[in-house]
Amino acid sequence: METIDIARQFALEGEPTGVKPLGNGLINDTFKVSTNGPHSYVLQRINNAIFQDVDLLQHNISAVTNHIRAKLAAAGEKDLDRKVLKFLPLKDSPKTYWTDGKTYWRVSLFIPDAFTYEAVTPEYSYYAGKAFGNFEAMLTDLPEKLGETIPDFHNMELRARQLHEAIEADAAGRLARPEVREMVDNLLKYEDEMTAAERLYREGKLPKRICHCDTKVNNMMFDADGNVLCVIDLDTVMPSFVFSDFGDFLRTAANFTAEDDPDTSKVGFNMEIFKAFSKGYLESAGVFLTPIEKENLPYAACLFPYMQCVRFFADYLNGDTYYKIKYPEHNWDRTRNQWALFCSARENVPAMKALL
Ligand code: GN1
Ligand code: MG
């Protein structure tokens, strides 16, 4: 079926008139649908090889967006459709996704005059920190239990195991190159240090909370004046350590360059962004964070470059089966980039501790 006909399965206002690609996510395929009605829409093909339980996925997303919408409405917010995503039901059912048995699709309202950025200033980072902290705060009293849309998504022990399996299999024969082997040695050296969160959790010292788990800088929408509108890309909202949201924002926003820049001399951890983001985050999340969570925020800033490095590298060794790539060595460039970022973040830990 053509994408425009898939859009027609949803309860749109008006008729769809055109479909064109939107955004640059590494997992789902996203399109903008224009119509002859008052709104445009976002049509997304859900990658169901990765999100295998689409029913659970959409249930989570509805629970989260309805809860936030109700809170904002109660607080007197007027611009609700720009402050929280709104997913549409099908024409003939309350379900918020459509499937032909092979592919899975959903539609949300397109938010007009909204912008996402691949890089932000300290000022924007401060607002983003506040907004992500707020997002977590609003979900602390979510009545429904959320399932894990990707089980153990940010579990570093699992990610390390997957790396060991990828090394063992060397499916694409990429371990033959000395610099690739060297990356294995680099990563294994820090495995113990980086799996500290899972140990703290088992000892009962670290809680799981509902987190966004994909707080890449480009998942925050701003209006034309730089005010935060809302958080997008809600597929991975699930119980996790708060380190996920703190760490993944900094992994993308505090890097001096993009996560896949092959020139690693441009990579580095920007402490100005760290300072501004932490300030915003602690202003909104500080009220519910425990001392252990706060103490470990510098660890989180190192953990996410490390975990992403492990994930990109495992995918590279597996022959590029998970992330979309634009050229054959893309995952290798991402790996080197995230390794350089991890090293830079680690050097800055004393400065981070001093700031916090
Ligand atoms: C993926 O879909 P996107 O591009 O927002 C990935 C994240 C990674 C990110 C790396 C479900 O996010 O975990 O951090 O790529 N999402 C999933 O850029 O694996
Ligand atoms: Mg995204």
C-alpha cells in the first residue's frame, strides 16, 4: 500500500494530499503528511524488528501522553497540542496503530512552527535540562505500569554481553584489522567500572523510574523563540535509571561535534553544556532524586558515550544489522567518535564533581 493510503486509515481531519520524508532517526521511518484540512500529520513506520511488541509500545505511549496532557490541562496550559504529542486512532477502531501483518504504522499531529536541533547553546541546554527533569517528574505518579518496549534497553551488563557475543562471532570478519582489535581492548578495560549501576540496583541502592531513554538533543522541540515545547520520540519511555536521560542528552549535546563525525580530533566533552544542562535538570528533578542518583551523575555522563560506543561497535562487528548506515564504515566512525567522547568525559569527571 502507498504511504498516503496508509495515512488514510487514520482518523485525520480532511484528506491527505502529500507525503514526504521527515527527520533523521536511526530506527523508524518518518514522514510528514499534508492534508486539505487544518493540520499536517507525522506518519511513522515503526521498526517492529526492534520494537517487537507494538501493542505494548503504543499502550505505553498513550499512557504517558494522556497522563502528561491531563497534568498540563489541570495546570491551565492552553497550547496543549504543541506541549505533548497526540496520537490518532484509526478510522474504524480506537487502536493507535495500523498494520498489514508485516509493517506497523502510527500517526501523530504535526506540531507547526517547532524546531529540533542537532546542536544547542548552553542556554538551550539549561531549558532542555529543566524540561527532561520535568518530564520525569510528571511521570513519577503515573498510575499504569509501563512495560519495557526493548527489554533491558539501557542495561550495561546486557550491552557488554552483546559485545562479547559479537566479538566471539565476528560475523562480518571485521576483527582482522588491528585498530578494530584495539577498540576491543579499550572497551573491555572499562566494562567493570561502567556496569556499576546494575550492581547498585541489585544491592537495592538505586531505583528505577520512568525515563525517556532517548534524550538525544534532537528529541526536544523548541518554538521559534527558543522555548521548549515538548519531548518527542517516546518509543523507549520505560523504567530505567535516571542516568539514561541525563547521560544521553549530554552524549549528544555536550559533544563538540556530531556523534558520527569521522574526525575524532573535533570530538570532546563540552563542560559549558554540562554546567547549564545539570543546572536545569537539578532544578526540576532535584526534588525527587536520591543522594546516590545525584552523586552518580558524572558517572552517567561517561556511561552513555561508553554504552553507545559498545552498541555501535557491536553492530559494526555484527555487519550493521541494527542502526541505519549511510556508508559501509559508518558504524566504525560512530564507534571511534563515541570512544573519543568517553575518554574526554572521563577526564572531566573531577570538574563535573566540583560543579555539582
Ligand atoms: C537510536 O531512533 P533514534 O535515532 O532516536 C537508538 C538510541 C541511540 C541512538 C543513537 C531504539 O535513536 O538508543 O542512542 O539511535 N534508539 C533505539 O543515535 O535503539
Ligand atoms: Mg529520534
